[in-house]
Amino acid sequence: MDPSKVQIPRLMNLSADTITPNTIAINSNNEDERMRWLMERLVVHLHDFARETRLNTNEWMAGIQFLTAVGQMCSDVRQCSTPHFRILFQEFILLSDILGLSLLVDAIDHPKPAGSTDGTVLGPFHTHEAEDMSNGAVMSHDPQGEPCLVVCTIKDSQGNPIENVKIDIWETDSTGKYDVQHPDREGPDGRCVMRSDKDGVFWFKAIKPVPYPIPHDGPVGKLLLKLHRHPYRPSHMHFMFEKEGYDHLITALYLRGDPYETSDAVFGVKDSLLVDLYHVDKTMAEKYDVKEGTLLMKYDFVLVTEKESADLRTQKSKQALDALGRKCRFVNGLPVPEVD
């Protein structure tokens, strides 16, 4: 930008006490109200962090080097220490996950009213190559996996079934690896795309989920080691729901009693998403064409409309900002400070 075409506030008497207001002032020419406020609050909290912790130069440089390493780990294709493991990967998202930020942002941006299904983290292993499958299809072909029948319903907040919802589903094999982690795979496995029927039902044949570690060969893994934290996720199965007019839902079902249930490396587990596994009885075995005694996972998903979610997001935002003593108005559904 040509300096002669903008009026930049004059920086005055720079010191540890004045650097924050000076930084905010020089950033204040941005015409985007939301970005201007985001930058103001980022600068305030970042500077307050340095002041509160008395951050020294060595620690500052260590932080810079760590973030540089995180960026260098990000690429269109990731090669991990596991032989031949190549996958689209974003190390910064993984960092956000293990710091709890991913779950927090999802909870703020996609609030769920009581009785609806909670969201959770997406994780790095979703792909766009899953095959479309009909009810009753076999999603997982791992011969070592323990067969598991999955029967679910999708309803709205009024209890009405929702037809033709697009459902992305994915899980690991019995070794805790996703299909993309196998160099000799012939195509997608352990994942599919389904549509709910007129009764809001979808069902398929999978395998029992198992725990597995997140990628920990990079700087995020080293950070976990420094923090004396393990990289494991509890046994779970991923689901993503899409239908016009409804709030996009990314969630997962977690097996109750898993050894990592209370220490998930990416903070994905919520009480409402914990499930027990049952066994298929004779009647169900005949209905769903599986062996009697097969493991059974059941869940009733409840979606909310985009309007329900937007209204609740605004309500919760107002409550949170009022508690902080901040006067704000909303632009495109997002808060910006009220100017007197």
C-alpha cells in the first residue's frame, strides 16, 4: 500500500506500557469492523500474555521456531514416520486440536439446543473419495475387525424424521489405521456416504472401533511429549451430516469405557456422544441379515435448522459479551463493538 494514500496514526513514546495502544491505533484503518475488532483483541491478549508471564527473549524465539516448524510440517501431502503414510495434512489444525481450540470454536459457532446432537472435532482423516452406499451395505472389509451392525435415525428438534440427509461416515481398521494410511490399498474402505430413508433411518455393517494415536512425528507430537501427554484417541466412529436448511453437523460416537475416554488427545469426547455396544438378537439378525450375537451400535441423531443454530449463537454471544461488560451489535451474525 502506498503510504502517501493512507493516514497512519503517529506512533508516540513507544515503551512496554504504550506498545499495546500504539499497535491497536496503527491497525485501526481497516474498514472491516469485524477484522478490526479481532485484531484489537488479539493484540491485547497477546501483549497481556507476554506481560503476565514476563516472557523472555529465549522463550519468544522458541515459540517462533515452534510455529515455523508447524508451518513447515503442513503440506498438500504428508509423509509420516510410519512407512508410506501419505495424506493431506494441516499441522496447525492438529495444534489447534490438542490445545482445545478446535472444540471451543465449534461449540461457539455451532451451538446446540438441549436434546440435539453435539458436535465434535473433524480430525485429519476425512476424505472426499468415499463411495455412496445404500442401507445394509458393508462399509468395512477388514477380516480381522469384529463385525458391528450400526443402526441410526435422524430427526429434527420436533421429533420428525429427516429424509435424504447426506451422511459421511469413516472409521479405522482393526489396527487403528485409516485406509489412507495403507500404501497398498486398492480404494477407500472403512468409509462411505449414505442417505437417510423416508423414516430418517440409515444402517450399515462396520467393525468395532478401536483406539489409535494422532500423527505425532512432528512438532505437535514433540509438544505433547514435553507436556507428558499421550497422543491417543479413544475408540470412535465419525459422522458428518449435510442437508439444506440444517446446521452442518460434524460429530462422532465414542465407546463408553475406552481406556482413553477421559484423556482424548484432541478433547473430542462429550458425555452425550458416549455409547454402549449391544448384541444383535434373533429378530434383529433376521431383519438386518447378520449373525445373532453380532455387536450392535445404536444412536438417534437430532439435527437443528440453520435458523435455530443462528438464533442460539446470537443469544449465547449476547450473554457472553454482557457478562464481560461489552456493548456490541451484530453484523452478518457476528459481534462488533458498539461505537458511542
